[in-house]
Amino acid sequence: MTGLVHLKTCLNEIEAHIVKGALGAYGVAAVVRQGDGKSINNLSIQGDLIGFTILVEAAEVETAKEILQRLEDESKTTDRSKP
């Protein structure tokens, strides 16, 4: 993969891999990258506190955004109270 761009930051590794799998199911390849550690106001922050970044090819970023939006919309309209 070349030309990777940021799509989304997830709070944890599980969420990141769910997003990656959902995109893959629609034919969009994605990469999960864990935060490398950053310094904010001289405080060192590592991995899980920064989150996990989802990267996709620049040419597929709009398609990926549409897929995630569609899945989010579907999850809001699904009645989970019915068996």
C-alpha cells in the first residue's frame, strides 16, 4: 500500500480491528497503526491513550467514509430489542 491517509482514530484496538474488518468486507484495504507515543505539555503519552489510527489508500478515503457512515446509520436504525 502506498499513499496512506488517516481515516479514523479509534479508542482501542478492538474497535480498530472491527473497523478494519468492516472496510475489508466492502473491499477497502485498511491498516491499523497504534499511537507511537506523543508529548503533550511535556507529558509523555503512550499507545492506548492515543488510540489506534485507521489508514486507507488516498484514492479510497471517500469510499471508506461512506461505508463507515452507512454502517453507523444502519446501527442506529436497527431495533436491538427484538430477538
